[in-house]
Amino acid sequence: MSLTKIEALRAYARMMNTLDVIHIESLLADDFHYASQWVFAEITSRQAFMDYIEPKLVSIATSGTRAFAEIAELKTYPGGPCVVMAQGSKDNLLATVLAEVEGGNIKRLDMCLIPPPSAATRTGEYPA
């Protein structure tokens, strides 16, 4: 069975909601890419992403400010399922996360301001 985009996004949301990389690590392609519209350099490997995300999750855990990752749907470009990220409260929307899957793995994740999370239809699903 091949990994779908919605399953990839649920795995990412589960990681963010539980602050545990175990939910996504085995799904990442070796040549996985991660880009954020707030960061200049793109991450271009699974290991580089793990080196980036693990301390970030620890930082969120120790900050006392909870992150919320909700499954949503974009009706506008690029369309389809996404994750909307919020921090502090479920309505403090900060970013949209898009995913690409290939060959049964997550090939790419993009953390975006555009399209804005407010453009997505929220589902109320917070995978844990």
C-alpha cells in the first residue's frame, strides 16, 4: 500500500501534537526536503531534517506554549489536504503545511505563510 498525502500530513500533525518524531521518521525519504517561508536555506535530507526538528520539538515542549496541528483542506491553489499550525490556542493560526509523497515516502514538506492557514477549511481533526 502506498502512502497518501493525507496519511503523510496526519503523521506530521501527530508529530507536532505529541512532540515525538517517532510518528514521521520512518516515513521520510532519504532525500527528503523541508522548506519554510521563514527560513532562507532548504533542508535537503532526512538526517538534516531530524537534526533540525528534534531540538525544535524539545524547545516547544519546554516553552510552555502548546503547538496545535490540525488537518485542513485548501480549496484554492495548490488545493487539497494540508495541516494548519497554531500556537498557544487552536485559533492562533500561524502557518500552512503542505506535503508531497513519492514511492511510499514523504518526499517534501513546506511550511508556508502563503497560502495562509485562514484560507483552509478546518476539520477539527488533531491527530495524536
